[in-house]
Amino acid sequence: EDKVVQSPLSLVVHEGDTVTLNCSYEVTNFRSLLWYKQEKKAPTFLFMLTSSGIEKKSGRLSSILDKKELSSILNITATQTGDSAIYLCAVACTQGGSEKLVFGKGTKLTVNP
Amino acid sequence: SQTIHQWPATLVQPVGSPLSLECTVEGTSNPNLYWYRQAAGRGLQLLFYSVGIGQISSEVPQNLSASRPQDRQFILSSKKLLLSDSGFYLCAWNRDRITDTQYFGPGTRLTVL
């Protein structure tokens, strides 16, 4: 069974801290790994990673994929209260000719002022 | 640009009542469409996906059903709701074999009493 495991499940930090969120996976027919940020409603897309070792960066957020270790990390530097959200990791895999996303349970990040 | 709509935004229904949630996508044709449920403390669970009109794949056996009567319309239904059907229902879309990124609608918060 395809599965995605995220750690930690929750994290509380102070503004200015740097955090690292982890995602590991076991899937067949891996295509890519995606990170989403979910604040109150719909998840919003952050990154898609397909190649091992290449860092994707957007402002204070960055992510990298390690296909050998079947894992990815999401880093957030100089955290702000607006970074408080649930961060979802999902792995895209192909089954029966269609693409599916298998989601982890998410990491709930709380950034205190 | 593409837009995905869901309605209603919130719904409170008694146990045993029927359900109909609607999702429509604008600005694209022949999308893959997905229904997810997010229960409290759990990750996103894929319920159904569709690669075309009338084509529905079910991921989890339950008392829910889905239909795709038009290319950009996806409907989630139930004849009799259970308490366990409460949750946050998200519709998502992507383009087959072009990108794995799924884009989510605003969601429907369903409470079954």
C-alpha cells in the first residue's frame, strides 16, 4: 500500500526560528513529490520536486528531494506568524493510467510571536 | 486562468439525509477531477477520481458516490448520511500527464448531526 509519513506531526516555534519538516514515502511508480500549505481552507501549492538533490526555493521556504532515501525536507527560515499552517506532503504516483496523490497527515506548525 | 468552485461552503445535515456536493472547473478542458475528505486529525483521503465524463474510480468503499455528468463538473452524493461522513470535502483538478500538481477548490465543511 502506498504511504506517505510526515514528521513531526506538530511543532511550536518562536518567530525567527528555522524549522525543518520531514516527509518519507513508500509508493510504486513515483512521479514527483509535492508540498502544500493549508491555512484554513484549501491547500495551496508550494513546490513540486522530481529530481533528487535539486533544491527548490521560494523566499524563506526551500525543499529538496532525496530519492535514494525516499524522503524530502521542507525548510522555513526566519519563521513568521503567517507561516502558521498545516504543511502537507504528497507523492504523485501513477496507477491505472491516471495520476494520484497520496498525502501524509501533515505537520501542524505554530509560530508564536 | 483556471478556477475551481465548490458549493456549498458549509452544510449541516441530519443523519440519514441525502447529500449532493458540486464542483466545477473553469478555464480548462478534460481535466482529471478528484474528491478528497479531510477528517479532524487525519490526512487527506482520496475518495474518487475521474479522468473523463462518466468515468469514476472509487478509492474507498463507503456510502458515498460520485458522478461526472459534464466535462468540468464533478458531483459527490450520498443517499443516507452517516455521522462518520462529517469532514472537510475538497475537490481538486489537474491535467493528465502534463503536471502532477493538483489545484484545490475552497472546500465544503460538512457536519452530520
